[in-house]
Amino acid sequence: MKHWRAALLLLATLTLAMPMAARADTLVTLLVDEAYPPFTYREAEGSAAGIYIAVLRAAEPHLQGYRLRFRPMPWRRAMIEIEAGRALAVVPPYFRPEERPWIKPYSVPILQERVVVFCHRDVFAEAPRPSWPDDYRGLRFGNNPGYLSADATFWREVARGAIQIEDAPGNRANLQKLMHRRIDCYFNERLSILAELAQMRRDGLFGDTESGAIAEGPTISVENSYVGFSDRSGDRFPYKEDFVRQLNAALEQLRRTGEIERIAQRYTQ
């Protein structure tokens, strides 16, 4: 009889533990912009890296029942996957409810980014350009595909043909075009641009003389970055609500302890 009781107790214990074990095996895949260093990028072996990956890895131990996997890809493709509802979430969109109504909800903010215009030095030598975007009419701007960080006034100038836009994949491609003045200006997050310029210099792509060809211009906007979740995934990810709640709590805790700021400093020094 004692053996039967022990067996029944063991069975009950395993039955109660099964839901927890199943949750522990829930692997959550987050799409990642593969060309946005130092925030997110694809390493040579194909894995995702960057400030936001490090922040989310630091949040992972606080998530009960979830493990994280990161899938780097071109930003435009990531937007297609999220819009179609084939993926749960993407890192790191800005808050764009009108342009991207299919991203909802957003996580709590991860970091605040400052979007800045960088131009070839000759652009500012030709004329002072204190007024944005009026003083930049007639110029060619580089842009990352799907990147919507400039303000509405800028995009109205683009729509009416007063400003030209040329897409190129990532900071490095755009900065190389800017250095040789195949474009006049390029906008992106300031630390992202400065980090890429420093890496290009370390890679021997140019010296001090060439780096002086690029000058910093006006700040366009200050943006928060998020984890953005697909609003069109239906029942594909039944754990979505619980995961969002836990992720938000984890990110808030990392912010309170200063861990997010410490991670960012390590990547931008």
C-alpha cells in the first residue's frame, strides 16, 4: 500500500509540474534589424548582437517560462513579417501607430535615441542651413529601407519632390555614399552613426582626412525604441499577453537598477 501511495504522489507531482515544464520550453522568437549597429546587427556567424540584444538577454532571467531567440533580417522584411502576422515581435521600432497600425502593443521604452542629420561638409560650406527641413530642399538624402525617423514635414517635402531619397542597406553603405558625395545628407540615430564611423576607421576604410568630409547637422527628433508586437497574429501566439506583461516588468526593473544605461555605455565607448 505504501508503494502505491508513493507512486500516486509521484504521479500527482509530475502532473502538476507538466504545465510549468511546458512553459519553460516556450521559445519566443524576436525579429531583429540586422543592420542597425550598435543597437542591433548581424554578426559574421549569423547571430544577432548589439545594445538591445544585450538588454533583452539581461531581461531573460526575469521572464518566467520563456526563452528568447533572435532572428536578424533586413528591416523591410521584418516589417512584412510583422504586418502579415507571421512573427510575434520585432526589435527596435519607434512608435508609429499611424504608419504601422499593425504593430500593437509596444513594450515599455527600452532607450531614448536622438535622430540627427549628417551631411557632406560641402553642403554646409555652400550655405548656412539652420532651418529644418526648408534649407535642405534640393538635396539628396540617404535612408535605410523602411526607416521613418524624420518628421512629417520632411516626408511632405519628399512626396512633392523637393527632397530626394535614395535607399541603401545600413549605416555603412549610406556613410560611404555620403563620404564620396553620391548623396548629400543622411539621417539616423547619432550614436549609431558615430559608432559606425569609428568602426570604419578601425577597418581602415578611411583616414582622418576622409572622416572630416562628414559634418553633423540638426537634430530631427528624439525617439524611444521598443519591442513592437504584431496585431495581426491571431491565435498564433497564445502566450503573447503574458509575455508582454512579463517583458515590460523586466525592462522596468533593468531601468530602475541602471543596467540598461550600463549596457549602452559598454557598446558606445
